Amino acid sequence: MLHFAFAGRCSTEDLQDPETSRNWQLTRARALIEPAGGKIVAEYFDAGHSRALPWKRRPQAAALLNALRTPDRGFDAVVIGEPQRTFYGNQFGNTFPLFVHFGVSLWVPEVGGAIDPENEAHDLVMSVFGGMSKGERNRIKIRVRTAMSSQVKIEGRYLGGRPPYGYRLVDAGPHPNPAKAADGKHLRRLEPDPETAPVVVRIFTEYLGGKGYYAIAEGLTRDGIPCPSAHDRARNPHRDGHAWSKGAVRAILTNPRYTGHEVWNKQHKEEVLLDIDDVTLGHRTKLTWNTPDQWIWSAQPVHEPLISMETFTRARARTFTRRSEVPERSPRTTNRAYPLRGRLRCGICRRKMQGNYNNGQPYYRCRYTAEYAKSVALEHPLTVYVRQNAILPALDTWLARVFAPGHLGRTIRAMRESQQRQPTAAPALEAARRTITDTNRRIDRYRAALDAGADPAVVAGWITAAQNEQTAARQQLAAASDAQRDILTEEQIHHMVKALGDMADRLQAAEPEDKAPLYADFGLELEYHAQQRVVTVWSQPADVCVFACPRGDLNPHAR
């Protein structure tokens, strides 16, 4: 009997249920191998990853490639249920040689069994399917973008996303798609928010009156007007909401939707090669701003405007003039080493501190007040500075002491205790529990509506949608519970601490510019408290749940 590993993929972009997609691909794979006496003993199924990603950048596909190198892998062959979902472009040509090298056969339904590396027809068929997969993805992108462009330009439809500051979402009637309408889906449109719409008008008025971004932000904060993140905390839990920022004012002044028109295509996704010297690594996707001439405007105003088109045009003209008056400078690039880049936060505002050279010495600084208006709720100095040389020696000494052989037992006990103290109610889990409670209430309401004489077909669609949401939330809770139970044993932690101890020794001898990857392996996060002149450090090495050191002894000169 041949033992098989099953490989598959499902992308969330196609709105298909991952479990359903896995099941039909698995069924197709079994139909191919079972007549030949095959049995699936392992699964490698990627959910939520684009087919454009090469195998080594998909978690399960990469795990399968690593398994090929292991003699005791437990399977003799790999079966794929749908090659168009698994291979994209020239991925087959870049991947199949590994199967041949390690003597693992690859089975696909399209060739009726195992792919013969000496058969040109097999190679041609798989190359064709890779090209078809790439063409299918491109056609979907074109159709979706064209449809969305038409919906905005001709219908003026609101396409989703959070409403701009100054507006709120209201119901706009049943969805024009009969199937979606039967499921209870409705369109949305923008309506002025009585609390924030006057603030938008004030910002445009003051800007055209001669005030700058920062002066407007200061005035709004001084008058006690909540900034956008403070007004809508549910959508902005990651922001403190203490004060208005120049960026928030600028975003409002450059938003054309305040004219009453629906505007789309202000940004687009651009695929850039991850490594120009190794194109097999594929692309990374980044958002890029489009120029105003690429924006798609609705033919007519579709919601109540807060400002006139003439006012918006004048504000844009003044913004363009101000930018033209400032001499353009090239992007700042530096070859200076900042080993704590992205790891050190300001203890006052929790923002990441920036690397900066001052008097020939590397520093980290926080210039919160350069972007945000002064606020009574947050007393922040103009600039917070901390010298790198005041942190690194003490940090390296602490790491070497904690992971030294003489402290091994104490460190193991601390890591065990930190795992047992880890919180069980993460924000995502709380959201899943709220979803379960909410869907239960909705299902009860839907059943009551059914008893009252509502259309059974419509109510059944509502109940099915709510049950699907509830199932996904329950799966999330179950997965989190399994993860919490998977606590490392003392033997595993002992082995890990020994490995980290070797890294600590290397850290003592490394130059500052070489320490960044070592700090990343230790999973360091630092927070600088300027008033106490103390740095708090959290260390979460790979495969360890939580390990904290809030000792505050990284600035011995402050004692």
C-alpha cells in the first residue's frame, strides 16, 4: 500500500468556505489514489494564502517541502486534488525537481496518476495548468475592478469600508442581487453625523482662512473635540485617542467624498519582486496611492455633501501650493546601525522610537508632539531622547546573566510560571465569544420572525448565515484552547535555554550592527520610561508563550 501526503490550497479571496474547498479537493485526490491501493496519511492544506505565493512562502506547502528532506517522513508520494489551486505560473517547474531529487512521486488527476519526469506531455500539461491558474487570477482581478468602477461611476454605490469622519452608515434598501437580497443583505449609504459633520466644516473653514494643520489640530484638541480615533473607539482600539494629529487633519482636507460624490480607486495594490536576484521568491503586495486623475468619481452626488466642490478644490489647491513651496528632498537613507530599531517604545505614548544620531552618538527619540497637538490627558515632552550606549551594555549583560548555565534552573522555572500565567482572554477570543452570543440572539429573533409568518426561504438564509458565523467563532475558540494547552515541557525549555545561552555568548562579542538579528531571536520588546529613566524589557523567544522581565535594571546609572 502506498502512503500519500495530500497537498491543497484555498484562498479567502474567492469567498469559498475553506472546509468545503478542502473536502472536495480531498475527495478528488482519494478518487485518484484509492483504486491503486493508496491511503492518505498526512495533509498539507493552506487556507487564506494566494496562489501567487511560491511554495516556500506558504506555511503548509513549505512544511511539505521540508518533509521531503526527511527519510522518515511517513509517506511515499504526494497527491494534489486541484493543480490550478496549487501551482501558479512557473511554480511547477521550480518545485517538481525537488520531488524527483528526493524520490517522492507526485500524483495529479489531470494525468491520471503519477507525473513522469521523463514524459514531455506531462510536463506540458502541468505548465499549461500553471498558466491557466495565472490567467484565471488576472481575469478575476480585471472583472472585479471593472465591476467596482462601474458601480461607483454609474450607480454611485457605497462599496464598503469604514465611513469617513463626519458621516455614518445608514440602510439603503435591499441588495440588487436577488440571491443576496434573499439572504437579508442590504446596501449602505453615507449620511452626515450630527456630532462630527460640523467639525469637518470647521476644519475646511479654518484651513481656507489661513491656519495650518498643526494649528487646526491644537484648536480642536483645546476645545475638547474628540479626534477620529477617540470618537470611534470600536474601530480604533490600537490608537490612544488623546489628541488630534496633523495626519488626521490632512486626511480630512484631502478626502473628496465630503463633496457628496462617491470616490473610489484612490489606492491600488502593486506587486513588487521580493528579491530581484531570486525571482522564484515571488512578489510582495503593497498599497500605492493613485494620482487624482486616476480616481473614479460618481457621475452625480449620491449623499449629502458637507462642503461644496468649489471649497474642496480651493483646499486642494492650497495644499498643492504649500507642498510646492517646500523644497523637495530625497528620501533619507542611512547605513548606521540601530539594533533596537522597531523594538523600543516610548513609555509615555507607546509609539516606536526612531533612531537618530546626535553629536556622533546613536540615540532613539520620540517626537510625539511634532505630529500630535498638546493634550492635557497626555503630558509629553517636546522630544524624548535615550542614548543607545546607555541601554545595550546593560541589556547584553542581563541576557548573559539570565541565560547563563548557573541561572539555568531559575530561568526554566520563570519560563514555566510565565506560561501558566498567560492570559486566557485575548481580544480575539473575546470577539469570538461576543460573536457566539450575538448570533444566538439573532437566531432567536429569526425563529420568532418565522413563527410570526415571515418568508421561510428568507429566514432560512438568515439563520444559515448566523450559524456559519457561529461555527467559525467556535472553531477559533477551540483552536485557541488547544494552543493554550500546548505548554512546553521543562525538558523542551531546558533545551531552548541552552540554545539561547549560546546566543547570549555570541551577543557579548558581536558588534552593534550585528546584534539586531540576535535581539529578534530573543523576541525582545523594550519600553523607555523617560521620567524614571528606566527601560522595561519583555523577552518572548521563538516557541515560548510569554517571558517577561519588568525589572527596570537596564539603566544602572539611574539607581
